[in-house]
Amino acid sequence: METKDKKSGLFSWFRGKLKKQEHSTETIMFADICRSTQIFETYGDVRARKILSKAISILIELTERNGGRVIKTIGDEVMATFPTSENGVKAAAQMHKLIAENPDLAPHNIAIKVGLHHGDVLLEEQDVFGDAVNVAARMVSLAKANQIITTSSTVETLGDLLRSYTRNLGLAKVRGKQEEIQIAEVIWQEDTSDLTILPGENAMTMKSQGNHPQSKLLLHYDKNRIEVGQEFPTFRLGREENNDLFVDEELASRNHASIEYRKGKFVLIDRSTNGTYVWMANGEKFFIHREEIHLYGQGVISLGRDLTKNNPQLIFYKNIQL
């Protein structure tokens, strides 16, 4: 009798759970703050938490501005849902843009990576489950700093304008799926004014964003003194002599990194095997591997070799505002 009552209670509980579940088609997003461990090592627990909390608050605010709903924050990651893929892509682009431009975060080179996917989900007690969640989680794991990665099926649900800011990345393996799926990148760094303008921005704000300050980057390596600027927007560094700067360092890759001029800022992009070390004059130290970092002020760059090791081949840089 007791066993029968227990089974009856279990079935009642299970039926109750089913009634609370709802099926829906949503865009699932994961936005992850990069290099958070390094931020804690550099600034300590108290200051690092303030820096990361500021970044998380921006991600949450932009989710809500674009009609999304924050499901949970997991350490330095935000999981959210959006009613359409367009809402999700616009929010992701705005997140990258505001994180990069925020005056409190920019000096710390905070960057995020975003993965999203539009598909069927199961809604239950303010949480979401299902295949779309798993695929979105895989997309963020494939993304690098300053990237938005999604699926080609999600791209197909976008309008023509947003779809024009995507590029195909080929096939990728997703756990739980027998066949590889087609993935794509959203190019948020382009001049996507229709894509990234936030609700409530006035004409003065938009005008100021369009007037990017002119600057140049001075590089000094061995006997080489080089100037990078708007007229020379991409500069390649590495151990192969056809680079713009040949660096005689055995730990450097043949095509190790590049420096790009983007709207008044200089971005160092690592594409190497052993990574790149950057030591800024304000005392901040960074290690990037297949990632990007803004070069502020002045400092030192080392390709492949830790700055604290013996005889690193140092590249000195200085950012000069014109």
C-alpha cells in the first residue's frame, strides 16, 4: 500500500513538472568575459570583482534593451534568451562595442566572446533546456576574444542587412550531433551603424562616435624604427622575412601577429603557436593567444617568449595622439 502511494505521488509530481514545461523557439546566447583569471592575478580579488561586475552589468543591460531575458550568470558568463535572432545579434554586437569603448574597462583590455543559436527550447521555471542550448554553448566555446560565432541556420533567419555582416567559417563538430554543422561569424567591427546604435542615443552621441581621433603607433625593434597609422592600417610581425617586421626570435611563429589600425585605435592580433606577451607602461602585463588586445599608451611586446625569461626580443611601442 505504501509503495503504491509513493508511486502515485511520484507520478503526480512528474505530471506537475510536465504542465510547467513549455516549448518555444528562442535565440540562446552565451556571452563570456575573456582572460578573467588573468584579471584576478593582475588586480587581486576585490578590484577584479569590480571590473568584472562592471562588464557583467553591461551585458545584462544590453540583453534587456534588446528584448532579451537573462537566464543566469555563471561566474564570468551570461546566458540569455531573445525572441528573435535579430535581437540576439544586435545585442551581441552592442556588447562588444560598449565593452571595448567603456572608459572604466578599456584600460584593462576587457574583451568578450559570444556564441548564439536560434532553435527550439524547453522552458521550465525561468530556465531553458534543449538542443539549442547545447549548440549555443558550443558556439561560444568555438569563439575567440572579440568574436561572435553562430550557426548558418541562425544566419538564415536574419534579415538581409544583418546577414550581410556574416561570413561562413565552414563545418564544426557539436557534441550530441552525428554530423558536423555549418558555422558563421558576425563581423561586428565593421561600420554597422544600423546594427549597433542603442535605443535612446541622441544625435550628439552618434556624431562623437563618428569622429575618431587620429593617432599613430611608433615601433622600435633593434635598429628598426617604424610608424604605423591610417595610411598603413595593417602591419605584420613574425619570424618570416616577408613580414613588415622580421623578428629574430626562435619562439616566434613565421606569421606571428599583426597590428591593425581601427578607428583611431591600434589592435594587436595574435595568430601564433606560443602567444604574445605585452607589458604596458602602467604596469599591466598581458598574455594573448589567438586573441586581440588594444595597445594603449606605451609598452613592450615580446613574440613567443615571456618578458621575464632570458633575452626576449623586445618590440617597444608608443601610441601618439595627433
